[in-house]
Amino acid sequence: MANTLQHVRIFLLLEIILTVQSSAVPLTQNELQGIANSLEIRVKVVDNLLHEFKSHIVQTFIKNSGQLPIPDSGWTLYFHSMLAAFPDILLQEGNKTVDFDIEKVRFGLVQGDLYYMKPIDGFVPIKPGEERIYNVIVSFWAVSRTDFMPLWYVVSEDESVDPCIVHSTSSFDLDYVEPFKDPRQWKRWRADQYNPYTPEERLTRLKFNETGETKLIIPTPKNIRVDETVKLSSVNTSWGILVDAIQFNETAIFLKELYGFKFISNESSNSIVFSRNTTFSKQGYSIIVSPRLNKIFLQSKSTQGMFYAIQSLRAILEEYNSTNIPAIVIEDEPRFEWRGMHLDVARNFRSVGDVKRLIEAMAMYKMNALHLHLTDDEGWRVEIEGLPELTDVGGKRCHDLNETRCVIPQFGSGPFANSSGSGYYTKNDYRDILKFASKHFVTVIPEIDMPGHSHAAVVSMEQRYHKYIDAGNRAAAEKFRIIDPDDTTFYTSVQNWRDDVMNPCMESTYAFIGKVMDGIKALHEGVQPLLIYHFGGDEVPHGVWSNSNKCGELFRQNAALNVTHGLKNYFAKRIAVLAVMKNMSLGGWEDGFIDGRQPPAPLPTDQMPGLELYVNPWNNIWEWGGGSNAYKYANAGYKVILTPGTNLYFDHPQEPDPEERGLYWATRFTDTKKVLKFMPDAFYDNIFEDRGGNPLSKEDVCGANMSKCTRLEKPENIIGIQGALWSETVRTSENMDFMIFPRLLALAERSWYKAGFESTPKHDEAFVREWSAFAKAVGSREFRRLNEMNIAFRIPPPGGRELKDGSVQVTTTYPGLGVEISKDNGHSWQMVQQDLINNEHRGVSISLSGSGWKSILLRSTFRSSGQIRVSRPVELTAVVGRDGPAGSANPLNPHISP
């Protein structure tokens, strides 16, 4: 059995281990710590354009800032790169290292994004004060600081010596990354139209423009009438709650606890009356604020609808500070039944508290579906009864090249299992999340990603296998094994894994999946019934299973199957059978249900009978040709949740700036305005530009007569929309909030309410009014509410420009934010008086000693109850000669956004 997958895995591990060892004397703990403290590392993107679309150059500067030489052997430096380094070599079968013959160092790929560099024979020790430069070739491009990862670390050849984090890379601000000052650094290709916004451009694009309109409630009610001629003087703790229908007791208690109201048994003035109205839809409700009767009436058919009535009442009381409230009549129901948010807790783990905070905010804005991405290559995050290895091994990341104790470090998680790379929800934790979600009428959809994205599951189940083999119990060892030990297939996943796919040709794989499904279902029982099991199904590497003996046996039994797509179809059908047996519906990403035919099409639903099928179409990058997939699935009978990467992926930056956090594979940036402008009912009307920012139209993509795009024949199958936060660059609670808020408010708005501009998408004035009303509500009210929930929402940098008199006009994206100016490179800051912010006619006087100012820094601020939060600073450059248009400005470097 020489050519077996197990032997291949052992060979690769031995190769890595032997490669990073030598006969030199191993370093002691103190010596290794000295190196970690002395290594001053910087990286700089040199050029994305020289080898356009293929690769870019990253200069790695390694300086010895210590007092002793960095020795010529005995140490290995580990670092991360999400994009493949030296792809022409390291991604090829059998190639794991690249030697620099002049510099005498070796670069190698472990797996995923983990790389190493070590000295080889002939390496000259690095003297104190000396700096070495290494040019690293990396796939595609890097245009953002967060393309790089923190927590590089060094390892001794003595395994008893703990790894040491390189101090110069320890900051999550990533200040070891050099600024992006040149278009060759911030452009992906020559035709890339995006540049970082200058303050002048931000003023033009994002300045708040008052239209006199605002939104009393977000999301906007379907029908609302306000009569300002009569006012209800005050709503305070003297008010009582009268509940006409017992089913509303819990929601009434929720309101009581928020405001300190009391329960009353007889209707009177100063009362809030809960009553049932069976004519409403399930989630519909009405509110009547009656100053004449001094009462507020809430009606709904269901407790969920009443809960939403309370959320709208909360916004009303907040808007008017509970005093002088006008007469208001609201009749409301949601646009879509599914109003969702996806959260990836696998790449970087998020605490129970983080998830609860998100649920609470979602509920406040009437969102009702939380899609939890619980597993991926880099981590397994939920405890499953009877399979402790999944969390004991797969729930941690640490430096263990054999992966017997943990998954190898990824995404800058460091060598120890004490960062956001490690963690999982115990059974009690998960049930606690479910209880909290149920209280807030949020349904949790657990995703266990398979058959791809399964490295954490694979290494965990291999440890289980070896545990039982060592105990002499082969039957138990093989019961839940998910890889074919005889498979010699070489493949590389999108994220550069080589062993991250479950084998669909083994019955033990389905025993494992069934066990996991049972475990998840048991966690939901008695708290929140498991309605939908999401199996992921995305990004299975091409050609996987080609040399699997198990699959060869299956092929002989079923000649209709081919290697990848046919087996993927077979896998999806088997999962569907399990879901039917366990009384669940089945969800998946679009590629999980794709048929292998050409052109690709949805797998026919009649091949998976007996259950509802839910799909998240995501890969709609218009020029790639997948923009019709959402309609293809709807027409084929799937329940479709629109999750387009171009508009609703919140892991993407919020400006096209190197200092903004996020990835950018689907679009260069997605800000809150772009989310608000999303038109779910007319999917192709969302075509405005390609990935490079070049104009693109529906006619360009679909043809003049729509001949190139699928028309929607079953609109009833578009059941909602969903935002998505993948967490490769999200390491902290603040990072999570920064990426989700305030974009989630725009997502909630579009999922609940269809705006007028959507019926006239080419009439920009209608959207200008919609955005102005939304931005005013966010800036004047919603930021305050989010802050009270301890949500660290993103504060956009200000706009600015020099006026002819030398003063500076400053603007904010949202009214209510402040602006501060620094004349001394950020050492001190001066507040701009509020009446000068977003002022068309007046600027801030800049007085400096000498002939005038050359540049200043600007930042936006949010202040509340003595607390101040700020945006990243931006630099405004003075106009030379004080005439003509304002000069350009470069983004300031020192720290990235949270």
C-alpha cells in the first residue's frame, strides 16, 4: 500500500519536519526569545502591475535590532500569506520549498496560508543593526494592509522549546506593513479604476445632503401616517401595559423590562394596549399612537409580529425622547420572510457574547435569520456528542505540524491556542445562543461545511482513527473515518489546502455526517427546533477523488458518475436523504447544488424529493457569467436567499483604500450606501460596474433583449436576502462590529421595505432622497442606540477641501458626527464647531505660524456620555498657490481601522 493517502500525508509531514531541522545546536528558550525580540520585520508591496493578473512582489525586510547576531541555523520563521507565495513552484505536486541560492534561505509552504523561512548552509549570521531584503513572489495582487497577517513566530529545533512570537509583528494594527503610497501598490491591474479617496473626493461622493426627510423607523414601515398637529405629552414609568391576549404576555414583559412600565388590568389613559388581530400576516402588526386618548395601541396576529411592533415603538420613543409624540398610525409587514445575516466563526472564533450582541441588534431591526458558519478548514466550533476530537483537536490552532493536538496556525492566529484562532461552543454555550435567539425571534441556521472546507474535520477524525487503532479496535476506528487512505490524488483548494475534502464514496463518511446532524439536532431540541441544516457544499477542488480506490469501486457500480461533479451530485443527494430521515430541510451554497453538466445548471429538485431545498447564490460577479444563478435556482424550485458577493458580502472593505479592512475578490468595496441601493426584486438592475470599477450595464451583461440572462419565472421562490461576514481578517469583537455596522441597518431596510427608487432605478434623484433620509436617521438616532448596545460601528472618515480663502470645508457622511483637525501630525486635535460641518458656505480657519499650512489631518468623531470614538485619520494637502482645485491627499498610515 505504498501509494496511499495516509502514506502521502506522512511523507509530506516528514518532509516539512526534516526540512526545518538540521544538525546545528538547537536554540534554548532564552536564545529563541532573543531572536523574536530582535527581529524587526517590515513588508512592502512593490508592484502589482509588473506581472499583471499573475503575481506581485512583496519585499520582506528583516533587520536585527538586537545586540547579538541572528545565528546561521537552529531557527525557523513562520508567517502567513492568504495568496500563494511562489505559486509556480510551491503549488506543484512534490514541490514544498524554494531555496534562495544567494541569500541562503529556504521558503516553504506547510498548508493553507502557513509558510516558513529558515537559513540553509552558507547563511551568514545577521549582525546587529544589519538588514536583509528578500523579494517574495505572490499570486495576483495585494492592495490592502489586511492582506497581511500578524503574529509571525520563530521555532527552535528543540521541540521542548516553546515557539516565540516576533514582537515587531505582534500588533493587530499590522504596523509592520509599509504604507501604500503608489498606484502600483494600490491598483490590482492597470485598468483598475479605483484609487483611495482623497478628502476632496470623499466630500463629493459621501457628503451628507439635507433633503428635509428622515426615517422615523428603520426599517421603514410599509404604511405610516404622522399628524404633528396633536401631541402625546409624555410616555414614562407611570404608564401601564394592558394585555388583551395571553399569547402576548412574554412580549409585554420584554417591553416592561425595557422601560419600567407596570402591568394594569383595566384599560385607562396612559396605557399601552396589546391586542390580537387575526387579519394580519404572521409577522405583520399595527401601531396607533393616540394623543387624544393618551394611549398607544399595538396589534398583531402573532407574538413575532407583536415583537416587531415593540421594536418600532422603541424607535418612536427614541426619536422623540418619549415626549411630545405626534399622532402616528402604522400598518406594517415585511417584504421578505427571510431577513438574514451570515457569521463565520470558523476562520476566527467569536464568543457567545459577540453572537448575542449581533442577535440583539438584528432583532432591533427586525431581522430574523442568523446563519452560523460553524466549521471550515481552519476550525470546528461546536461540540458534538460522541465525537470529542472535533473540538479537542479541530477547535484549536497551534504550532503542531503533525496536527495531533490542534490545527496548524492560520490567518495570523499565532503558535498558541489562546487567540481567536481557537475556541468552540460547548453544548451549553450553543443552547444558550439558541435560547437568546428564540427570545428575539431569530432562527439559527447551523452550517457544517462539507465535503470541501473540511480540513479541521479531517485531522480530527484521523486522530480519532489512530486512537482506536492504537487501542486495537479497528471497527470503531473506521466507523466515522472521512478520507480514503488509499487516495493518492494531488489537489490544491482555493485556500491552498491539500487534504480538506471528505470522501463521498465511503459509507463511513455518511455515518459521520449522520452523527453530526443528530448531534446538532439534539442541541436544538426543546429550545429551537432545527428546521434547516446547511451543508455548505462550496468550493470543492477540481479533480479531487481522481485516484481514490473507494471512488473507483463506486464508479464500477454506477457508470453514470464522473470524478468531481458527478460525485458532488451524489454527495448532495445522500445528504438530502439523511435530511429527510431526520425531518430537516436542507440548505447549501449555490455550488453545493450545481449539476456537473455544461453549461452548469441546478441539480433537479426531483432528485432530492421529500424536503425543502434552500440555496444561497453568492458568485454573481457579473463579468464572470454567474449572475443568473439566483434566478436559475428559483425557477428550478429552490428557495433562494440572495447573498450576492458584489453587494452583501460584509467582509469586503467599505472604501477602496489600503487602510480599510477586508478582502475584495468580488468587488473592490461595498459601503452602506451600496447595500441600501441593492434592488432584490430586479437583480440585473444592480449591474453598475465591473470589479475594476469600469462602467457595466444590464445590456452589456444580458444583451439588449435579455438573451444572455435567465429571466425569473417563479418570483415566489426568492424568499429573502442575507448579508455575509467571512472572518479571515476579523480577529476581535471590534473588528466584527466595524465590518457589520452600519451596513446591517441598510440590509435590514432593504429586506423589510421596498423603496420607491427601486421602481425607477435609473432615476438617481429618488435614491438621493432615500439615502439622505436613511443617513439622517442613522446619524441622529441609530448610532446612539448602537453605542448603548456597546456596538463599535464604523465611523467613516470626513471629507474636506480647501476654500479660496485658505479655510477648510469639512463634511461627514452622517449628520451628528463631529470633525477634528490636527495641525501637528496627530499629536493634538481641535474640534470643529458643529455649524461648520456640512456647511456649504463656510470653512474652518487654519492658523499656523509661518507662511501657511501645507497639510492637516482630519478625523470624524462620535461623542456620547463623555465617550469619544474616532475614524481613521486622513490627510488633506493644501493647494499650492491657493488657487485652482484642491491638491491631492494620501491616506494616512499609522493604524488601520478596527
